[in-house]
Amino acid sequence: MIFVTILFVAGVFAVLRTRARVSGYVAAVCALVLAVLVPSNTPPTSVVALATLASLLLLAIGSFRALPFIDFRRTNPWLILFISYVTVRSLVETDWPYGLVILSSGAGLSLLAVLAGQSWVDRRGRPLDLLLTAIPAVIVLQFLLAVAEVSFRAEAIWPMSVGWDHIESRVNTIAPWLVGRAMGSTGHPIPLGVLAAVGIVVCIWLFVERRLYWALAVAAVAGTLIVFSGTRSALIAAVLALVYFLATKLRLKTLLIGGAVAVAVSIAVYYSGLLENLGLGTVKETDSFTHRAGVLQLLPELVQRGSVLETLFGTGYGSIAEALQRFAVGVDGIDVFDQEFLRTGWATGLVGLGLLAAAVIVGWLRNDVLGRMLLIVMLVMFASWDALSWNLGFVLLVVVAARRRPLDPQAPGEVDIRTKRGRRALGRQPAQSSGDAPLSDQDELARGSAHAAPSAVPHELS
């Protein structure tokens, strides 16, 4: 409780001390950091409730101060609809007063979706990116915590809720020579691996696009963090995202040659025994693979439910454990699907699954290359983790799916200098020397360079 209170006070100080035009951006950064430091599953219920309310208050304060600079037209509407629908669906089967926590979580995620979709700039007009600011620092912090666990057998900040948790009980299949799987502050090895995969993608992008050499070192730290977490699916997700990044940089001829080389290297790796050393060669023999493959037998049941209403709106999250027992799928003792697509479809029906798909598709179309790489990471992890049952997983999805290309020629007040039309438009704008003083909030609003506030704010159920 004291830890969360300190984080909240520090966040309020940061949000109130910054200028109004970036207070929403700072609030979103604080919410992301809070989701990393305080997971939603393993801490005591009182701590989770306090962290949820703290995050909502930070986002509300930041949104209120930055309201004149927020353009609600940049929001991913399908993401807001999905958050609202999931919140209402959860409230139906949640006892009060814990329903207030669910409601606060939904409201906070909706505010985060609005703030993460904005184009934030500092006083001198330089773009600010939520992920580029928070992720590298978070990765370094998690690495230090993981080293303490693996090297000094320090207890995790938030031990797993099984009661007997210790690092020796978490076997690391990627690096079996390690004492076990680290968790950092995420409450479980899998979300730590997901965070590390996101860190690899962000830092490699920073190194290639921004020529920031320190980012390459942080990417190496994130790669080591995946090994410490022992999350094989996160390793695969990071590789696939980087392959997509490489494909966007190369021409067709180079891609064909690279593909042939990749096939040859894959064959060599397969016969070299490297996969076995990384714990990937015996994946099919593990309980985790057996469980995730077994629950896929329930996919046809999504359209063969007891009634049309159950097919459309699902049977709730509380019915998942009962379904695993009734259909005798998966591995005994595991009462979750560990498969977010199936989990969402089973609990919220085809309506919820359709809204999730729409939010991801719209997020892909609106995003830049970095955002699409991160969406690849999230989609791969959806296939092997009940991501949206964790606050960190939901927050990462919201931040990534809400992002929009920094330069959008269709958005008012923005110019894409990569096009001839954009360069001509830029040439018609009044020149401002580098020595000019930065604009104040009032000057920026008066000149109309900030996004116009909407005439009405849509009311969300969550």
C-alpha cells in the first residue's frame, strides 16, 4: 500500500508540474509505469484496487489539464467500444464493491486509449512518443530486478499467488542452467517476457531509425531479460516482429535472397541441436504446449453454444474453468485457456471477439512501422497467454492499438514532409528561426497549431 501511494504521489507531482500541453502525455507514461510495477493478478486485492484508482486519477488529471490540446478524432473508436463492452460484460458477473475496481479499470483504459492516440509535442515542437520514453527505462529496471532474483535468489516483489512460490519452482526451459524464471515486478514470468520483447522491438527501432547507439545496448539487455524470464513465445514474437521490420527495409530481390538464406540457416540450426539447448526442440512434450494445443479443440464451440445469446455475448469469464473440466481439454490443474482469442470469444462471445479484431485491424491501418511491429508481438502473445486478464497486457494493447502515425497528411495541422505536397505546404508556412522562443500554451492555442477540441466528448460506459 505504501509503495503504491508513493508512486501515486510522484505521478501527481509529475502531471501537475508539467505544462498543460503535455500533461496528458505524462499521465499516460505514469499509467504505463504503474501497470508494470503493480500487476493486477498477484498482489493483494486491496493493492490492486488502490493501483487501479491511482491510475484512473492520474489519467483524469492529465486529461483535464490537456483537454484543449486533445483531438478526439485521433482516437481508435473500435478500441473504446471493445474496452466498454468488456467492462460491462465483466460487471455483470462481478460482486460489489469490487465492481468499482472493474469500472475504474475500464474508465482508465478508455482515457489511456484517448491519450495514447494523440500527437504530443514538447515546447519546441519535437514529437513525444509514449513507448519510446517509458519502455527503455522500464527494461533496465526489470533487468536489475531479474538479476537480483537469478543471481542472488532475491524474492520477487509480487510472488505468484500459489502461496509456495520461489524461483527454484519456476523451471527455465530456455536457460536450464539458471536457477529458475525471473518475474521482475510483473508478477509472472510471461508478462516479463512480453515486456522484454516489446523492449527489443522499441530499442532496435530507435537504433535503426534514430541512430541512438545506447538503444542497442538496451536491446541486448532486453534480450537477456527474455532468457531470464524463460518465455519462449516472447522470443518468437520478437523475432517475427524484427523480420517484419527487415521486410519493410528491403527490396523484393533482397527479400528473396534473404528468405533463401533464412531457410538454409533454419535447416542448419534444426540439425545443430541449438533448439534443444534453448528449450525449443522439446516444446511439444511440455505441459504448456499440450494445454494450449488442447484448448484449441473448443474453437468450434464458439459458434455451437447453448443459445444464440451465448454465441453472441458469451458466458462470462467465470465459465472458463468449468468449460475446461466439462470438455476435458488441456492439462489438469490449469484453469485458464492461456489463449486470449479463445478466452475473449468464450467469455464475451462473437461480439467481443469481433470488437477486438476491429480494434486491432484499425490500429494496424493507423499505425507506423513501430506500432505494427508491436502489434505483431501482442498478437503472437495472444496465442499463448491470457493477456487481457492482466492489466499490463491490456495496457500494452491499448497503447499500441491507439497509436497513430506521427505524420498524418489527413489530420489538421500536420504536414507529411515525405511527400511533394507536404514539402510544398511546408514551404508556404511562415519560417521560424531556431532561435525563436518556444510558444506558450496560450500562444499555441491562439495560432491554432494545437488540435481543436471536439464539440462533444462521447460518453463511455466504462
